[in-house]
Amino acid sequence: MNFDPMKIPWSLLGLFIVFCIGMFIRGFVPKITARVGKRIGIRIYQPWFDYVKNFSIQTSITHGYMFYLGPVFRLTGGIGMVLFMPLIHGSWYFSNFAFAGDMVLFLYLMFFGTLGMALGAGESGHPYSAIGVARGLAQVTVAEIPLVLAMLAVAAQHHTLSISQIVAAQQGGIAHWTMVTNPVATATGMLALLGSMMNSPFNVVLAPQEIPIGPPTEYHGTFLGILTTNRSIFPMAKIIFFMNIFFGGATNWAILILKGWLIYMWPVIVGVVFPRFRVDQSIRWFLKVPLLLGILAVALV
Amino acid sequence: MVKKAFAFTLILGMGLLFYQLYRQRSTSTDLNKTARYYVENGPKETGSANVVTSVVVTYRGLDTLGEVTILFVAASIIGFFLKNQRNRKLEGAPGETSELLHTGSVFLVPLIFLLGVYVFVNGHLSPGGGFQGGAIIASGTVLLFLADPSIGAGRGVIHVLESFSGMLYVGLAVAGLFLAGGFLDNRIMPLGHFGTLLSAGAIPVIYSLIGLKVGAELSSILYALKDAKE
Amino acid sequence: MTHIALAGGALLILIGVWGMLTKKNIIRIIIGFSLFDTGLHVVLVGLGHLKNRTAPIIDSDLPREAAASRVVDPVPQAIVLTAIVIGLAVTAVLLAFALKLYQSRKTLDISELREGNND
Amino acid sequence: MTDKKYPSHEVTGPDGKTFTVTPMEDYYCQERPQVQKSANAVVEKFFNWARANSLWIVGFGTGCGAIEMRPLRTPRFDAYRYGINWRATPRQSNLFIISGYLSVKTLKRAIRVYEQMQGPKYVLGLGSCTINGGMYWDSYNTVKRLDYYLPVDAYITGCMPRPESLLDGFEELKKIIMAGEANGANLYAEKFDWYKANQKKIIKNWDMPDYSW
Amino acid sequence: MINPILIIAIALGTAFSLGLLKKLGRELSFAITLIALAAMAFISAQWLSAFLTYNMLGPVVTTAGGRAPFVIVLQMGHMEALFTLLINVMGVMGAFYLHDRLTENGNGAMAVLLAGIMGLNGIILTGDIFNLFVFLEIASIATAGLVLLVTDFKSLTAGFKYMLASGLISGLFLLGIIFLYNTTGTLNIRELLIAVPGTIKAGSVASFLVMMAILLEMKPFPANGWGIDLYSGAPAGVSALIASASATAAYFVLIKLLPLGGTVAYKIAAAVGITTFVASNLVALSQRSATKLLGYSSIGQMGLVVGIYGLNYHLGSKAFLIIFSLLGTHYLAKAGLFWLSGIVQSTEIDKWSALRKSPVLFVLFGIFVFALMGFPPFPSFFGKWELIMGLVASKLYWWAGAILLGTMFEGIYLFRWFSRALKLDNQELAKPRSTIYTFVPPLVFAILLFPAGYYTSTYTGGIGIMGFAPLLFIMLIGFLDFLPAYIKNILSIAGVAAYSWYLWPHVQGNTFKIVFAGIFMGGALLALFAGFYRRGKHLGFYPTTLLMFLGLGILVDASNLMELFYGWELMTIGSYFLLIRGERSLPHGYSYLLFSLGGSLAMMFGFGLAHASAGTIELSALNHIHVLPALAYSLMLVGFMTKTASLGFHIWLPGAHGEAVADIHFMASAVLLKAGVFGIILVLSGMGNSEPYARNILLVLGWIGALTALIGNIGAAFQESAKYLLAWSSIGQLGYIVFGLATMTHLGWLAAYGYTITHFLYKGILFLIIGGIAFRVGTADMYKMGGLIKRMPFSFLAVLISIITLAGIPPLVGFTGKWIFYNMIVSEHMFYQGLVVIISGIVAFLYLFRLIHVIFLGQLKDKNRRVKEVYPWLLIPAYAMLIGVMVLSMFPNTLLGPLGRMLSTAFPKGALHWDGYTASTAYGTFNMPIIMAVIGSTFAVVFLWLLLANRRAVKVKQFNIFYSGEAPSRPELTHFGYNFFAHYKKAVGFMAVPLVTRFWDQVSEGLHALAGYGRAIYTGNAQSYLFHIVGFVVAIYLITMGGLS
């Protein structure tokens, strides 16, 4: 697998496209929540305004060099996950650096971002951000358990850990998707997705009323810009991962956007309907149904 | 009460053990080989008429040496153990014993001592020997104490006599090693004519030394016990 | 004759042991011990006796040659001499102990003469 | 300025040596605000367009007008349509709405919040109380003229303007921003001493650094 | 050659003459006594050297004219010379020690001592059974006399009980002799042995009585109340004499006369001996007085030696070696301990901490305790080893188990005594005063232990010179303890470097050994280098550290099981002294030692089985054991798992490591735990997974490893002190390694090796840095720190890198470990254990963040405002390891390549396939350099972009935070650190409940309750002791002869 330098520009292009999809969806989701509340909701392109406004902020403060590294870790984690993810099955241009890593790399890159965010928030010296981080870590780590189980089940079913091979195995119609061939694993995976998408049942971490938006309390201006960049890329990376693993991957950008949008809607809809959990409730919830489902999935393989 | 009952069962157990011992003893009516050897060439080799003395002094001389050491050890234990008990006030108190005992003892004690000496000197001829003679001498000293409990004299003599006779005994034993056949051999002196006083080599000398030592040691033990009163 | 001696000696031993095991007063225990010892000596000599034989002393009316068939076994008599003196020495030391114990605790009862902290 | 809340005190470190801790210098940054030069015209115009269309209001209802802002989040008035959003922390917000009378006690907190806001920040005063004290013109504990203490960009009339007028006010503010005249932050930085003198005159127990970043 | 009879003659001559020399004064007569004893010792030494040089037959010395069998003969043979030498040397030393007592009591006492020693010599030399009885009597009366040297009530009662008991016993002996004479007609032992063998079988009560008297003389279990009161009642010097000299003599009588009773006698001796050993050690558990402890221990040891003689038929040629080594150690160590108890005066074991005030005496105390316990390099180590090997080889499993159990009990009370003496504070206790007379004997005996150990080792042939030579170097360092710390540090580093230079050729070519030698010796150098930060003398640190590292070196270099065990035990001693240095670490150090002792005893039994099945003690004996394989392998694994603190044996680790100082913590965790891993690898490579029992063991081991990882990591998340957190995390990491090994697959072992090395690296950094911070901030509690990033930027960077590696986050080497685990789990379908391991990996993320957040980030407290950076001495090794981590992260094939090649011999299937820098298995691939490049470049781009955008950012202080309009009051109130994962504890807390600790507490309570019952027998009443004796005789009689058996 020699490293072809031409891959770099194409990967960056793929990354930019994913970023745009992310921004579009981040515009679209509040629209849906608003419409559920019979409000008109924000304009679809509002995130772009916020994005540019954040980078136009002139003054800024810094609490120390780890405060800088927080958002940098976060964004690098997000971008890393996308760069090592095969976006479009079959096309050499958009398979990014998938040859150099597999599902395990993807799982642990998630931690890279989380760790960075936690350290940056810690350096800010704000007690609320520390509390937010403690909650976030506890919740995200427990949410990992069903995700890991689902990944193991799928890997065992397809006898491989590399994502591109799993996608290849699912080509040829809906009957070959993992959703059909291994429904229990897909169910576990989707439940796990709820945990890390910071939507209503599990977003006590960023609860605005209780602690001012948790970890990123002290972040502003360009720092916030970097964080919002990641907020678009990171969920998209997870969505694409779930798409590749459970829903047959995408052979062209249209399918990717459609499937990505549909998967993204699942946590949004659950979030709109259900109230917010306390952290220990969410931990206990993850150790009940998703865990049992996961064990079932692994047992069935 | 339970303790007594338990003790009784143990005694019964021992009784059973003794009974077994009794049943297994040899019932031969003849002397066994070691006894036969002693009786046949005891007098010939050691020259002493009394076979038991020849066994005690020469054949099993180490036992006697050991046994004298035991007495010496017991005496010195009681010696240094009760030594700080010697109470001065008894020393000069007038004897309140009865007149009859006092005068009798004056007359009897030398006779007893004489008898003791006779017994251990003729050890190899007549029954008796060093130990029996020593015991008689010790009974003489007991009579002396009964007659006059405050008597203090003679303590130094006893000590000198005791260690001197012990050293001489060991000297004779070691001499046997160089002069005669082995340690404690009595042939370092001529066997002399069988049955007479100066016969059987060093046996009479050794036996009298033992007699003196036993007499001295027993009296020193009695001395210590006498003085150990409150 | 030997049966009476052996039985008597054994009985003496058993009485001695009974005395040592049950009596509370240490003087009685020591007496029990000396009884046990004397019993031993009686058995010792009793064993050496052979029926109607005489003491092993060669003199005018017991010539050397005939001695072997008319004499009792001399070895136990020699051994008993040492055993008696050993018994005496042990009893003497025990009495000395009893004396000192009495002087220090003013009691002769064996159960009191235990160390204070018997942990 | 020594103050009762932060006395400087002796502290012995774990290695036994003692040293004095002066809270004001050790806990707070003492720097002064700087006037921010804007980039070249085209970029500034584009930025102003973005700033206008994404007004983030700091969630600090200082007076009676705050209740009027609640309906803006309801379906009926829905301010989100115009890119207006409420942020919990002053760090991330750039519009500070002083809704109605401003007591001296609240002024002290308002100053801290205003100074903790970043970059181009705008202040909106509601009602006459922020202009000349309004009906509380003679009260002992309210601020008579907001402009003396914080640079105000625009006022919205109404003894607590209704949501519709608030929306209209926001549109007004957008025009000012689009025109590039909403430079309250730079004004505050230029006349910083004047503003600070006014503030210290009215706030008695001043236990804050001059500019609480 | 001097005639042996002269030994007796000299003694008696001087004894009698002492009476005359009263006027010459006591000092002169004391000198004469010493000269006499020395002469006796010289005679026996001369005979012994004669026997050793040209081994001739021992002459028979006749007394009274040499008329052959009808006189008393003295036999001087090989054994007799040795035993008389032991007794006479003890006579000289004992007299020298008792100088004050003897001169105070006058010539009589000296005479009694001389007569006593003469009696003991007589016992050994005599060939006549009645003469033996006479000398036995002399010895016992003399002993009673010596007990009276001190006339307090305690020795009076002890003496009285002793006299009564020995009177009764010798009475039985005499009875036996009489009837033996009556039935056989002779009193000469040699003829008796010919005439009488096996008559016990034929029901000869006489020989039964004789045999019972001998056994009673050895103070067997139910009937030894008088013995214990004698040892504790008698003055120290005298009980030393009794414990060493008279016990050895009584033992020789046993050796001489036991054949009288035939095979039944041997069985009785074995049974009574071993029960005495186990029972007296058990009863000693609940003892609190030092002399009583010594009494129980010496009776136990003598019981053991009697038991061994009873079993010597099975031990074959090694029997004499075992007996000599155990008896010799008991003789030297027990005398030494009694002498020390004489110096310390107080019987309460807690008062012995006063001994610390004179360091030399305390070192002697340590030597004696460890010698008694059978630790190397003392003779009892080799003795116990050969004993277990012999017993297990001849299928006597129950006997071997009983002996090991007894040793464990002995360990419990001896080490409790030693740890309390080592750690309890002794301000108000007086310094024990020791004169020249009381100081020299224990010193001489302690020194004698070492050559005796070396001498015994030459017979067992297991250990070469290199096992002992470094010990001399360590002793040299011990003597130089008065020097300042940094000089000793340089010397120690030189020493370790020299040893590793010696070790290198032995280890070359064998990757397995290189890895572990690298960890042990590399760890040693780094730890010692980190030690330069220390000021002052740091007494006692360097010898013990070098001892530990020597042990580790020998462990790696071991060519046979004996050498492996030798290194293991040395390492245990060294690490015990390291772990107990913390102020509050008494209970933890003690429990560590007990666990390691239990583990090593189990391991020894396992090695015994290996030796039994393979016949040799080469390392190859571990492969495919066919004698009770399941038991052998599980015992060995348990032994090694006590060191890797797996679940069930982990309770000592948090406390022991939590209390340790920085570099000790590093040594203990990063280096010491790997010794257990080394052992487990050896055992597992021997076991393989072909047989069914092996698969069951591996399954259990796998689950233990997985659960340890989970419990360890969850435990760590709830700790308040940083060091306890790291200790729990080490438990977790070791759980990983054990799980990896238990899978017996190529990837599993590759992951385990990878973890062993990376754990050494990143945990090393963590221990040094966190230790350094705790040293700087004065406390290890995390919530008391905070905001230290502003004061200690370098340590922050190091800790950041190490927690990223530990969490397994991609760019760094930790990720490779996790990746290999995933591949192994998926390819081997070990989902359930795999799930537990992965969950614990994820949970690890929690406490890692807590560690770095609460210490470095958040609010800086006033107290820490002037805290300086961590000592450079700690930073430099940490950064050395940091570079190691970075290099391995960039090029993991430098680590995984050679490991893979080595493992492919053992596990060909499922190896890691390397293509350039891309590693791939059947399931997944990863290419570290590309990952590193992509993430690194993204990181750089984003960082530059952020820096550019915020070049005019204002650097604010800690209170410039949005506090909803208010101003924060104090840093302490705005730092969130205490009970960081409260919500997590509410949800998952049930897993951190200390069940295992409660289990072990109940076990120890049960043991002590059992000991309490045992002690009910020893009422202290002389009469009940007589009861026991008579009861013992009657009971054994009824069992063996009376038809009950």
C-alpha cells in the first residue's frame, strides 16, 4: 500500500464536502425542532453566519497553552476520523486514508477529541466546565459499551475489522445490508449513537440552564469557531461510519447525503420527544437495554 | 473430681503397659552373657572379690564417674542457689536440743564416721562401697546437726575434701589411660593377693575417694538446706 | 519371690504417679516422685534376681568356678546404685525448688504457682 | 486599593518558605482594553454583514424589560428567524440588552459582564429609564444615564417595548452594524478612564480590577 | 588425634577444680572455664576435619581396660564429631554470653555449666544405653541448675516444671532400659540394635518405652507445655543454650536410638514431629510475648527435624543434607534470637522497636528472622527446597502440604513480630544496652549463617558462585551506610551496571530474556538515577534495593528451578524492605510479605511436582508435567499471581504502593510486578493448551485477568490520592497482561509483551512525575493540588503523553496494544472476556482524565503558588522514557517486529504480517507512521491557524472567568476535584466494594480463633503438664500397640 501524494488534495476535498453537509444538517436540525414547536426556526444557512461571525471576533483571552490545545485536539480528532473513513465506496479519490486504519482506529480517535475538549475545558479553570467534563466523560464512556459490542458483532459477522471491506460485503441491494443480515447489532449501534450525539435524552453535559453550556463555557471567538467546525465534522464522521457499517455505505455523494441525513434524524427525533436524563440515570440506562442487546448481538454471530 | 477419674484411667493404662512388660520379660533361669562374663573373669581381671564393685568401679566406671558428677552438680546447684540465704543470727545461738541427744551425739558421731570409712575401704571385699560409706558419713553429719543446729564449723573442710577427692578421682581415671589399658582401668596399681585389703589394683583407692566425695557432698547439701531457713 | 518384688515395685510406681498427678501440695508431689523412683529401683533389682541364688561376692565358701551357677545377676545391682543416687540428686534439687517457691509465693499449692500472665 | 474582600495575606508553601499573596495582582489580569483596528473595507463590510445576521444576546435580564424578550423565543414572534440567539455566557455573546432601570448593584454586575464580552459588542438600552432615569429620576439607587457608564449603541422606546418593537429595534441595530458605526467597544476603550471614573463615583465598594477580563 | 574421652575428662577436671579456685577470684575462673570449653571444641573440630579430609571410619574408644563389649564404649564417628562440635561451640558462646550471670553466681554456676556441656557431649559419644541415661540426667539437672541463675518467680516455676517433667520422662526411660537389658542381656547400643530391631512390631513394650522417652525429650505437641514454659521462663542465655545445644543433643539420641523401634517408630516419629511443627506454629499465632514465641518456634522447628528423620527413608541421599541445613539454621538463628531477647529485656513484641536504636543489632535480628523462615542465602532455604523436592517426588503430598502450612503459620507470627519492630515508633523506649559479652555471640552466629548457607549450596549444586558474590557487594554497601546518599547512589549504579554487563552475554539471542532483563536492569538504573534527588543518608535503602535487583537479575538469568526460586525469594526480601518504608505502610508491607510467602510456598510445591514428573530441576521440567499437572500448574500460577496482584491477591498493592515515595513507587510498580509476568510466561509456555486441564486453567486465568482489569480500573476511578489511583491502575494494567497471556494465542502474547514494555515506560513516567509532585506539594491527595500546569509545565507534558499512551489513543504506542487486543478478540471469538477487557480499557480513560485534571488544571491554590518544578533528577529519567514512548509510537515495528518473530516459534498461527510500516492481520490493518503523519499535520495546521487568529489574545489569570456576574472568592472553592465521579459511583459503585479484603480478614480471624483453642492446653500448671505427658504415652501406646491401630 504505497502512499500516493495525490490522495491528499482529494481527501481535503472530501473533508470539505463533509463539512458543508454537516453545516447544512446543523442548520436543518434546529429547523425541525422549531417546526415541532410550531416555530419557523432559524434560516438553513444560519450556521454559516454564526461561523463567520465567530471568526470576525476581534478581542480574545487565553487561560494557558492547554486552553489553546483543547479545541485543536477536538478538531484534529474530528478531521482524523473523517480522513481515515472511506467516504465513497469504490472511488479511489474519496476513500481517503482508509488503507491505514480500521474500526479500532475510528473508535479510539473519538477519544482523542473528547480528551482534548476535556483538557481545554479543565485549563479554563471554570468549575462548571469541570463538572460538565466529568459528566460528559462518564456518559460517553458508558455509551461506548454497546457501540463496541455492535462493532464486534459486525466484525465477527464479516470476518474483518476494516471498514472498506465491510462496505464491500454489503453491496448489491438492501438484502445485503447489515441492518437486514444482523438487525440486533444495528439496533445496538443505533442506541449507542444516541449516547454520543449530544441530543436531548443525553445532553445534560451541555445543559444551558444548569451549567452554562458545560465544557465550552470559557471558549469564544476563533476558539468557538474551531469547536463549531468540529461540531459539524464529528457527528458527520459518526454518521458516515454508521452508514458504512450498518446501512451499506454510499457509492456516490447523493446516496451519502440522503443516508447521512436520515441517520442524523434518528437522534434528533428521539431528542425532541424525550426529556433529559441525569448522568447516573443515563449510565444505568446504557447498562440495561443496549448492553443486553449487545450481548445478544455478539452471542448470535 | 473429673481430674481424679481421668488420672485413674491413665494409671490403669500404665498398669496395662506394665502388665505387658511383665509378660514379655525373659524367664531364663541362667545368667545372661554379660552377667556370666562379669562373674567368671571379674575377680580374675580386676582382682576384687565383690563382683558388683568390680562392675561399678571398672567395667561401668564411666557411669560411676557420671553419677558422682550428678551429685557434684546437685550440690553446687543447691550451693549457689541457696547461698544468699545464709542467715547469720543462727550461727551463735545456744543449742536448745535435749541434753541426752547432745552427749549421745558426742559419743556416737566418731563411731559412725569410723563405720562409714570401714565400709568404703572394704568396698571390694565385703558388700557395700563408696556410696554406702558416704551415706553413713552423711547420717553422721545429720546427727551432728540435730545435736547442735547452730554448728557452722567444717564447711571449708567439706568443700576442700569434695573438690580434692573429685580431682584425684579424675586424675586416677586419666592415669589409667596412659599407664594401663584405658580410661578408668584399675590395673594402674598391682592387683595384689586376692581377698586381702590391698588387692584389686586401684579399686579400693577409687572407692574410698568416691566415699569421701559422696559423704562431703551430701553433708554440704544438708548444710545448705539447714541454713536455708527464713 | 521375684513376682512379689516386681508387682510391689510396679504398684509403688503407680502410687507415685497417682500422687504426682492428683496431689495439690508440691511437697506431696515430690514425695510421689521419690516413691515413683524407689518403685523403679525395686523393679530394677527384682528383675536381676534368679530363684534361690546368692549375692555375687566371691569368698571362702563361694569358689570362683562355681560362682556362675550359684550367683545372682550383678549388673542390675550395679546399675541400681547409680539410679538411686540420681533419684536422690533430683529429689534434692526438687526440694530446693519447693523451698524457694514457698519463700516467694508463701503457698505450696501447685495451681497457684503458675506465672502471672500465662498468655 | 485595599479592600475587605481580598486582603493580601501570608501563606507558607509546602516547602516551608512563607510569601505574601496579593489577590488583586495574583487572581486578576490588570491589563487595559485596547482599541481594535478593523480589517480592510471589503472584509469589514462582509464581517459586519455576518455580525448583523448572527446577533448573540447575553442571557442577563438586568431590568423589567427582560420579560419582554421571552416571547421572542415563542412561535408567535420567533426571533431565531433573524439570526438572533441567546447565549448563556458573555464570552460568546456580542449584544447586551439593558432592559429598563439599572440599579447601582446591577450596574456593578453589568460592568463585569460587559467587560467579559468579546470583540465588537453592542449595548441596547430599553425604555427611558436608560436615557434619563425615567420614572426613577429621583431614586437614590438607580443609574440615571446609562451612557455615562456603558457605551450604548441604540435605544428602543417604550416603557418596556413590546416584542414587536424589540424586533424592530433589532432591525435598527442591524442597520447600524451594517453601516459600521456600532463601535461601542472601541469607544469604551478610548474613553476608558472617563467611563471608569464615572463608574467608581457611583459604585462605593469597588473590589474589582479596573477591567475584569 | 586426641582421644575423645579427654573431652569428658577436661570438663570434669576443671569442674571439680573450680571448687578449689574460689580464692583466685571469679574472673580468672571464668577464663579457665572458657579455656576448657574451647579445648573441648578444638578436639571435636580436629576430629571433624580429620573425617572430612580423608574419610576414615570412626574409632571405638573403650573405657576401663578396653575389654571389648562388656565395658562402656564411646563411639566417635562422622556425625558425632559434627554434633559435639556444635555443642561445644554453643558451650563457648553460651558461656561467653552468660558472663555476667556466671560471675555473679560464682564458681558453682560455672561448674554446673561445664558439667552440663560435658553431659551433652557424653550423650552423643556414649555407646552404652544406661550410660546415655546417666549423661541425660547430668544434662537435665545441669539445665535446671542453669535456669536458676536468675532467681525470679518465672524461672523458679519453669525450673520446677522442667525437673518434674524430665524426672518422669527419665523414669520411663530407665524402666525401658531395664526391661531391654532383661530381654536382650546387653546394654551396648550397637549390640542392642542387632538384637532388638523391629521388636516394637513384635510388641516389645520395652523398646516402645525407650522410644517414647526419646520423643518426649523432644517436647512433642500435646505434651510440651513444660518445654514452652522452660524456654520463656529461663533467662535468655540459658534458653539459648537449651534451644540449640540440648535440643541438638536430644535429637542425636533420637537418631541413634530410633532404629530400636523399627519402621513403626519411624512412622510415629514422622507423625508426632510434623503435628508438633504445624500445631505449635498455629498456637503461636495468638502469642504476644517474644520469649513464648521463640519457645513455640523452637519446639516447632525441632518437631520438623524429628518429622524429617521419621521420613528419611523416602528422602534418600539428601536426608542428611536437609537435616543438617534445617538443624544448623535453627541452631544458629534460634540461639541468636534468644540472645537478642536477652538484650532487649522486654517480652512484649511491640517493645522490640527499641532494637532499632542500635542498627547493628536490628540487622542481626533481620538476618535471624529471615534465616529461620528459609529465605536465601541461608542454609534452611536449600534444606526446605530439597525437603519439598524429596517429599513430593516420593508422593508424600500430605506431609509436604502440612510442612508448607506450618511454615506459613511461622511466617505469619515471625513477620508480624519483625514488621512491628521495624515500624512501630520507639521514642519513649530505652536504648537496649549490650555489653561486649552479650554483643559478640549473636554477631558471630549471624556471620556464621552466611558461610553455612554457601557451604550447603555447594551440596545442592543449584546455585553458582554468582548467586553469592553480589551479596558481598551488597554487604559492603550495607557497611558504607553512614555515607551520604549520593555517594552510595553512584556506587549502586556502578554495581547494577557491572551486573548487567555480566548478565548481557547470558541473555543475548533470547528475546524473552532480553525484554525482561531490559525492564529489570533498565528500571534499576533509571530508579537509582532518580534517587539522586534525595538528601541526607537514606539509611538502609541501598542494600535492600540492590538485593531486590539482584533477585530480579538472578530470576532472568536462572537456568534451573532452584535458581529461579532463589532469585524470587531474594527479590521478595528486597521489595518487602522497600515497600515498608512509607510511614503508614506497616499493615500493607506485612500483608505483601504474607502474600508473597504464601505464593512462594505454593510455587515450591508446584516446582516439586515438576521435579517429580521430569526428574530434573532444569527449566525444561516445567513442560508437560504429568504428575498431578492441574494442581502443579495452578499452584505455580497462584504463586506468580501474588506478585502480579491479580484479583484475590491484590489487596496489598494499593496500600503498599500508595504509601511509597516516588522512585520506590516506580521500582515497585513498573519493575517488580513484571517479575510475576516473567513467571507466568514461563509456566504457560511450559503448560501449552493441548490437554483439557490446561484449557480449563487458561479459561479461569483469562477470567481472572479480565476481572482484575475491570475491578482495578473501576477502583482507580474512585481514589482520592494520586498514588492510590496509580496503584489501582497498575492492578488493572497487570490484569490486561494476564488476560493477554491466558489466551495462548500469538496476538494475545504479542499484546501482553507489548503491554509489559509500554506499561514499564508510561507508568514509569507517571510514577516518577506524580511522586515528584507529591514530594513538592507535600501531599498525594489530588484535591489539595490544582492548577499546577502554571508551575510545572514539563511534568504536565510528560503526564499528558503518558496518559494518552495509557488510554490507547491513536497516535501513540498504546493504541497498538489495544488494536492487537481487538484483533485477537474478534479472531478468537472471545467476546465475553474481550468485552470486560475493552470496557475496563474505556473506564481507564475516566481516572486518567481525573488524574491530569485535578492535579494540573483548574485553580492554583495559594499554598502552591511558589511550588518549583519537579526535581530534575526525576524529570530526566521520565523524559528518557518519554522519548522511548515517542520512538515506539512512530515506529512500532521496532517493538512488535522482534517480538512477533520470537512468538512465531511458539504460536505460528495468526502472526502479525508486516509490509513496510503497515501491520496487518487477517482482520485489520494499521500503519502507524501514516496515522502519526496525518494526525500530526492536521494538529499542526489547526494549531497554527488558531495561534494566528489569536496572536493578540490577552493572557488572563485564574479568577478572570465568567462567574455569572460575580467575583469568585477563594481558589479552593472554585476547583472541582473531590469525589470527581460521584454520579459514576452512584451508578457503578457496587463493583468497587472491597469483597476480597473482607474475605481475607475473615480467614485471618478464623486462624487466630483456632490458635486460641490450641493455647487452652497450656494452662501453666505443672500438674496438667504431667497429665499431658502420661496421657501422651498411654494414648500412643494404646494406638500403636494396644490393638487400637
